[in-house]
Amino acid sequence: MSLPHAILTALLEKPSSGLELTRRFDKSIGYFWSATHQQIYRELGRLEEKGLIRALPCGQPTRGQKKEYEVLPAGRAELTAWVAASEDPKPVREALLLRMRAAGVVGTEGLGAELRRHLALHRAQLAEYEAIEEHDFPPERDAERDRLRHLVLRGGIGLETFWISWLTDALAEIEGERE
């Protein structure tokens, strides 16, 4: 149920078209909540039907013109209520962890290569997050909005750091079994 709330958040930050939202999802929100172009457009339609957003009026309507959306007061109220609501953590669903469990039964043949691949991906993601942190969050950027965004980014940095540590340990464990 979080996609509509992710879209409301993005639109409150800046009124946008569906295409612009897709691009913003690819660059920021998508790091922790992904959505396809089609999902975003479907959800924009639902949010508009519910009276939570509206298309901004444009001058001369032309075929193929992008609609820009903004959040209505009802949409802001919905997002405010969602932020304050309680929700239990979701169980982790990670195929790599299931592969590790299966390797205990069938053996670790080929698993090391997959772990090294994941390790490289997590290192690259960590480097990307650290570059974003350096570029977007200098010490003088201290507004509450910036602090909260930085906190989300630091959560991503912490998760990537965890995965790098865990994968390094897992590789050492698997490679130690082969000796």
C-alpha cells in the first residue's frame, strides 16, 4: 500500500508529470521503493479518482502534452495519517539468504561466485550512496527536511555496509570449508 504514499510524498516535494515521477523514482525514492512507469501512471489515475491529487491546469491542451499533478488537501491529510500510523516490520524476503540455506543441503558449488557478484553490487551501491551524501548533504544543509532525507540515506548506507560485512563473512565461511 506504500506506492500511493511514495507518489504523494514525491508530488508534495514537487508537482510533477508521470514521466518526471518515474525519473525521480529512478534517482531517489527508487532506492528503497521501486515502481515501474506503468505502476506510477495507474496509481496517479487512482489517486486522482479518489480526489487526493489533481492535474494542474495547462494553457493550450495539445496531444501528447504531459500532465503535471499536485497534491490536494485530502492527499496531504492521507499522507499525514499514513506517516502517523503504526505498521509492523515486514519479514525479510531475500533469495540469497534462501540460497545459503539450500546450500546447506545441496552443497556450495557455484555459490561463491554469486556471493562475490552480490558483494561487488553492494560495494558499488555503497559508493553511490556515499557520493550522494557528499554531494547533497554538506554540513550547512540542516533544515529538518534535509536532515530526514539524510537519515533515510544513512539507513541505506548502513544496509549496504551490513551486506558487505555479511557477504565478506559468508565468503570466508564458504572458502574455509573448501580448504
